[in-house]
Amino acid sequence: MSGAVADEIRKEYGLSIDMAQSIDQSYLKEYSGQFAERICSGFFADKQYITGNEIISLTACRQLNLMVIKSLFGAWQSELEKLKKNPFFDYGSEEVAEALRDFMNVLSQSIKVSRVNFQPLLLQAVEDTVLFAVDPRIFLEIELAYSAGANLEVYFKENKKYIKWHTDLWSELVQATERFSLPESLSMAFDELVDKKRDRLADPQDLLKPLSDITWLDLDRLTGANQPAPPSGQQGYQPLPELKIPSQSSTPSAQRYDEEQPSIALGQERIDPALAWARFERESYGLIKGSVRKLSEDIGINQRFMFTRKLFFGNPENLNAALSDLDATESFFDAVELLNEKYIAQLGWDLQSEELIELLFLIFLKFDVKN
């Protein structure tokens, strides 16, 4: 799952990482897809299903195998939560809860997954595994997105059994959940842990060697190391970097506005698309060096995390659905009206929130012909 603005994320969640500089999201998706395809093509060549025991020994990388199990049980838990919302039965009763636990224990011993359902789980597990090896802080943000709405102490203690890399570091994180109950404070605490233990963390190249032996992983490309700068003035499509909206306190004085930013709200529950377009057209003076072709593909991981947690109550599926809806619109005005009709009032969005302004700016970039 994952998954999902460096400076804004630092302010919001206390992070000290810049994912835009550290991870090539497009390459990670490409690599994970190739790896999952190769593994599944080999395994399912003469089998229709894969069992739990076969998943545990699927590859030489135990951490990856456990990530698959973790993804599988996470998907199962999501389905179970949907079942509990059935209005005709009392899933909160003690008898039902006990019977449900027994039922889940039996099912957990009878895992049987077809390729069409397994390959997406494997792809996601590869992404999570690579990120965990390269930067545990990024993986923590994925976990915080997965655990949105849950008790952090319970979630991380229950999921510790799936972690076989950076075990000392992760054990201290789990202990920290006893003191920090908010995602923001836990992120800050984990930042300090990583800084303290950085020299003792295993080399990502060593951790990921079992994966590279199957499908070669270019870590330099993944992390942006040794990438030559593009020729001056060269244009063309690039994946969108993390958006940085300058604040009055951080912008050079020559670029500051003395007046407050004009409102783009039309009443309390609607955005005026004309006012929003005018504002972004006035403010877009070269800060963004990428372009947006499809919101569902081109926004960064950090942005996904922020939108998921701040606008969609921790539900990444709802974010993905919204991005797909927005991609299907034909103009900035249509996209804003979609937000007005389907999301703003229903989800109680603050029309002046940084998260919503940033989402609108990304929509602006998608439809701005200059980009």
C-alpha cells in the first residue's frame, strides 16, 4: 500500500527527508512490476494457486516473502472491516468476536491465491521492501498511511513479526509507540533513531542482492545518485517533483507578496474555478520544473501520503478513485466542479488548507498549456 511535498511534509509530520531527491518513483514502479512479472511467470507456469507455505519460501529474500504475507493479511483485514459494517449483524458482540477470531485462525492456515490476485500483492511488497532497505523513514510513512485510524502501538506491535531487516531500529520504534500516539510525533522520534543508528544500518545493496539476482536493481538510478543534470534550457516531460509552495517567511524578499493571498472560495463549501485559475496563473513563476499529464501517475509519494491523511481520512483507495475521476475531466473548471460536487462538502475540507491548495495547483498544472 503505501502510497503518497518534502518541505511541507517536514512541517506537517516532522520529517527530515526529501523523497523527491531520494527516490525515483517511476523507476521503482517499473522495477517492481518487472520483478513481480518474472516471479509470477515462473511460479504459475504449472500452478493455478500459491499457498501460504509457498509464499514464505517464494524467493531467497525472506523480508520480501514476509512483506507479501503482510500485504495479504492487510488486504484481508480491509475486507473484514467492510464485512463488519454489515447493518444486519452485531459484530461487536463477544460471541461473534470470538467466533470470528477462530474463523480467521482457520482461514490463515488455508491461504490459496490465484495469480491475478497474487501479482498485485507481490508488486506492492517489492515496492515496500525496496523502500525499507533504502530508507526506513520512507517505509515508516507508508506504514503510518496503512495504519491511519488505528492504535499505533497495537498496529506496530502486531506487525513487528513481519520485519527482519533493521531489527534493532524497528524494535526501538515499536517501543516508541508506547510514548508517542500521534503519527507526527512518532515520525520525529523515528527520525532521531535513524540519525543515531545510521552508521550501523545494513547496506541497502547487500539487503537487496537477492532481488537483484532475479531482476537487476539499479540503486543509483533509484536514489538519483550520479544523475547528470539536463542540458540548460532542455524541456520535455519529467515526473513531477515534490511541490514546494513558498510561504511569505521563506520566500526571498524580492518575490514576496505584501498582501494576503486572495480567497478562491465561493461561499463556505465551494471553490470558484475562475478565482483559483487566476491565482495559480499569477503565482506559477517557474517554481515547478515538471509537468502533470496524469494525476494518478505523476504526483509524488509524499504528496500521496499528505493527501491520503489530510484529505481522505487515511484511505488511499478513496484518493486513487478521486485522482482517476479528476484525470477523466476535460478542463480545470470541470475538475474543480467535480471537487465541489463530490468531495469538498462531503469530506468537510477546509477551503484554505495547504493540502487542498496544493491539490488544486497540481490540477492547474495538468491543464495549463504552458506545462
